[in-house]
Amino acid sequence: MTQSNAGRRDMAGNGLHPHRRRDLLAARFPSSRKGWSERIAVAVALLTSAIGLLGTAAICSAETLRVGKAGREAFSFVPADIGVRTGIFKKHGLDLEISSFGGDARIQQAMAADGIDIGLGSGPGLAFIAKGAPVKGIAAMANPPLIFALVVRSDDSVKTADDLKGRKVGVSTVGSVTSWIISEVGRQKGWGYDGIAQVPIGDDANRIAALKTKAIDGAIVNLAVALNYVQRGEGRLLLRFGELVKDFHIHVIFATDKAIAGRPAALRNFLRGWFETIAFMRANKPETAAIAKEVMGTDDPTTSGIYDELMPMFSDTGRFDPKALAVLSKSFVDMKTLPTEPEMTRLYTEAFLPRN
């Protein structure tokens, strides 16, 4: 055998002791069990890291929407909080930044200043759009005015609704739903829209404080605040407004023109999340009441009663009702908010509502 052949045989490990041959092969072809284990461990680590990065990317991909509520303690706006806390909005790829304002005028100001993307306000707030506010209604949120009540002190300075003529009643802001309601009371009593003096004071707490100091004679507040006020023995509930008018949009969801033009997918996802939240609330009273209680600052019996009374007002579709819009249009002129009735179809869009 030539030396070259012997060298080749030695390189292959032929003719060597089995242990020597194994060591030689392991050195030339590092595919031993130990080597493969190390490679598998590295691969698993890389895969785990990649999965973690994908999960982080998915979390970071949630889009933020700034949502403003026209009142802090009203059950009307609790769906925003419930949708966040139950993860419903997150499921639709959204993170909500929620803030509260003292009435429709301030909600509209915040949207005009690009401080929020979506406003949870009132049907009468549509009049701001006719005046040039850069927003549109994108969903009819709630219908009959079940949410509000008129409270007075317990000193009998106002005994019945007939005693309200010429008296001062606190409302949130001019042109708000509370302003519309007290004007409608005056109209139905035959006193005209100016038959009861309106005092714009801001949020519910400010209205109650003004009532206590006798700066006003009555206050329209949301039902939760009204019931708490009565339970503390500080006053009486004089009027409820569920029977005031049947065809109405007490609340509307607004979006800025900027969001409508630049973030249509986010608006659609918001409304999907909103109406999924309403469905969740209808089917899950205990969970809904637990969150609402914390947000509104009410006790268990009050929260349960509010849930039962107010859930029927929420719309399941967000569709605008022509009859309700007609009532609003007429009220804008009657209340001297606008000189003439506006073309209501220019004030809202249904393009972002869920199709199923």
C-alpha cells in the first residue's frame, strides 16, 4: 500500500481502534449528541426571543384614540370605561385615553382644539356642527332622556314643577342637553323656552354645590348624582324626563373631521368595540355594575337601580332616527340656538357603523 493510500485511510479512520476512530470523526464532523443539543438550545432561545418580539410588536401596534366624556359620573358614558377594563377595545386594536369634561360646549371646544379624537356628547350638540365646529356625529348613542333628573332643596322653596316658572335652574353649558331639557319643560308648561332661567354652571358637582348655597333653585343632573343627593337627605327629586319626549337622541358619538379624514379604520374599530360593549353590558349586569359603581361613585343598590332604568336607552345599532332628528332640528330654532333649521344629514355620517 502506498503512503498516500495509508494517509487517506488514516484520515477516514479506517484501520484504527474504534475509540480512536470515533474521536477523529468527532473532531472533523462535530455532529455529536452534545453538539446537536447545544444547537437545539440556541435555536429554541432564538425562537423564544422572536416570539417575544412579535408579542411586544402586537401590543405596541394598538392604536391610541383620545376619547372625551361630557360628564364624569353619568352612566351614559360608562361604556367607554367598561370596554377598556374588559379588554373589548384592546381586542379591536385600540387603546383609549379617556378624559371628562363639564358639558357639550367643552367637549366641542376640545375637539376643535384637537385635544380629543372622539367626543361622547348630546344630541343637541349637533347644533355646534351647524355653527362650524369641525366634527360630525358618527353614531346615535342613546335615545330617550332617561339619564337626567331635576333636583331641588328639601326646604320646600320649590314644591312642584309649577313653581319653576321664573326660577333659576342649573345646567351644564349653553346648548347642552340639560339646557334643552329645561327649555322643553318650560315649553310644555306653556311658559315658552325662556320661562325658566338657565344658569350654566359646568359639571354635576358644581350644580349641586350651587343648589346647596341657594345660588339656584333647582339643578338638572344625571340620575346617579340625583339619587345620591336625595339619599343624603339634602333634597328632593322633582322631575324625571323619561316621558318628556319619545323621539329623541339624548346622546351622540362625535368624531373630529381630522380623525374622519385620516383615521377611518380606527373609528370603525371604535364603534365595533362600543356596540360590543353595549351587548356585553346587557348580558352581564354584575360585571357591568361593579365597574359602573367605581366610576360613578355609587353604592350597590343605587348602581343596580340605575342599570335597570338606563340600559334601555342605549342604541344597539347607532343608526340615526329621522323622527328624532326632526325634533332636534326644530328645537335648535325654538331655543334660538340657530336662526333656521339645518340640513341634518350634513351633521352626521353612518359610514363608520358596523355593517352586521
